[in-house]
Amino acid sequence: TGAAVVGGTTTVIDFANQEIGKSMTDSVRDYRANKIDGITCCDYSLHTVIFESKDEIINEIEKLPEIGISTCKLFMAYKGHPQHCDDDTVLKALQKSVGAGVTVMTHCENADMIDTLQKECLANGMTEPYGHAVSRPPVVEVEATERAISLAKLAKAPLYVAHVTAKGAMEAIRDAYADGYPIFGETCTHYLTFTTDNLAKPNFEGAKYVCSPALRSQEHLDALWGAVKKGYLNAISSDHCGFNWKDNKHQGKDNFVNIPNGAPGMGDRMNVIWTYGVETGKISRQKYVELCCTNPAKINGIYPQKGVVAPGSDADIVIFDPEYEGVFTNADSLQGVDYSTYEGMKQKGRPDKVFLRGELVADCGKYVGRSGTGQFVSAKPFGLCYE
């Protein structure tokens, strides 16, 4: 969380996974008590994640606002894993969410397609990280996104599609919204920066870019920039998932299926989007604030406490220096992992000073706050997805 603050993010929204055999409520309380409270450098809110497709778990969605949570994520990917949710679970979750004002978020990938393609890749001797992209082509994401949208329409519920990477998935979200449905989506820093070429890097370097959904070709990357500029996708998240390359990623050295999916980026998000979005003319400064700050706060039910500078809001203020020039490097990072996906890339601009609730917490790229002072931000139901 120190990396988040130095990078200009004052509030992190983390995932509190439902633990097998526990309720979502108990899982959240245990996660807060054991992993967050009294530790964080920034403020935080939480999403829940369903890990057991049982009615008693799904029924809890209605009570999430009572513990300050208004978002719940379901994974349509990962066949055979506890977090995989079938259509029945997704539909029931959407139905429960409507009256409670909880926003259901979906990870949209067709689990059966991926399972079949992974087996085919391995049978053909494709074990390197690039096999991750081959086994997760755009159609895998597009099909699942269209299916999730159909389920949301049936349930008459809003839907938020997380980490969109494929042009076709973006277009499905765009078209549903244009037809009057409360269907929204986001993309992530790395999907606006890297392509499948990164997965082909030699000496297992490609493993650093194994995340799900997979990286796409330049065509998709360009389409995503157009989508965030025009509002077809309304937020840019980090989807930070920090595995070490040396130990964790190398678990899949001989089989790409075993490479942990995820990339670090919490501390880089704001700087990467400024450097490769604002400075290149892809988005305006105003759109930058909207995508990286205001909309995420609205989507997650913490606006106007967060996401805006206004009377009555928290005094979270970033003073940005657009003239700064440097290089992204893990040597300067507080993300706590042994690599940076952006290593060696040029950086233009950075937060000069960061204030959290009026207190200076970062100055010239250094954390100067008091660790453990982060506070839980209770999310309100009926966020942006219900407008």
C-alpha cells in the first residue's frame, strides 16, 4: 500500500475471498483483522469474491451493504477450481444483487474453451508462456462477456465486467449500454501497454506477463484506448496481483498452465496512464482523472467521500508534476515483488505530493506517511451501475 500512495492512489479496493467453509461475512471480518487493519498505508475498501457456489453463500449478497461492501466478484474462468462459477450461480447472484444495490462484477472467460485449448497446447509440446495467449484467444473472453450480459438482462440487474482486454468484449458492453442496459466495464494498465509479443520474450521472461484474461494484439490494445476515451469502458484499474518471478512464476517453467496468473501494477497505474495516455494525446487530463479516480470511486460506492475534491469529501489530493522524467524500475518500487512489468520503460510525470485525508503521505516519489494509518471506507449500495 506504500506503493499505491507513492503512485498517487490514496484508496485501494482489495478482494476479500470467501474462504471455503466460511461465510462471506466471516471471511471479510477475518481478512480485515488478520491482513489489513492497522497495517495499510492508504485507505481501503473491499470487494467480496464467491468461492463456493452454494445458495447460502449467494444469499449473503443481500446483506453485504451491512458490512460496508457493495461489490461482489464472480469468476466464470478456472474450470475445476473453487472460484469457478457456472451460469446458474452467476444468474442467482445477479438476481440477489438487484434489490440490495450490490454490483456484481464478472471475470469473463469461457472455462471449458480454455481447458480444451490448454490440453491441446500441451499435447503439441507448447509449454512456454506464449501458450497462455494461444489457449486464451479473444473469443474465449468475448463469448463469456456476451453470456454474462445475457444473464444480467434476464435478471434485470446491472453488471460490471472486470479487466476487459478484447475488442469484441468491449463492443458487447458498449452495445448493451447503448441499448439502455446498465452494463459497464473497465480495462487495466497492462492491457493498454503490452501485447502478446511480451509473452514471447526469451529466457522465461514472458512469464512476467501471464495474467488473465491474456494480453492481446496491437489491434485490441488500440481499440481499448479508443474505448476509454469515448466512455465505452469507464475505468482503468491495476488489477494488481504481485507474484514473485523467481519463485512463484517459475512454478510453470515447464508448463505454462502452472504459471500463477497476475501482474504487479498498483504503484505504476497512475504514472503509466499519464505517460502513455495523456502525454501521447490518447486521453485528456480531465479524462485521466475520470478514469483513474472519479469513476472507480462511483463504481465501488465510495463517492463522494473519495474520487472528488469537494466540501465534505476526504482531503485526498495529488499534486502532479507533469515535467518529471525518469524510468520505471523495480529498484524504486514499494510493491514488494522481485520484478516490474514496466522495467526500463520511460516515464513522464509523477505525483509530486500526495495527501491522504489532508496529511502528506508521499513527497517526490518517497513515502513519508505513517504506516498503519489507513482506514476502512464503507461502501454504499446502488453505485454507478444503477445510474
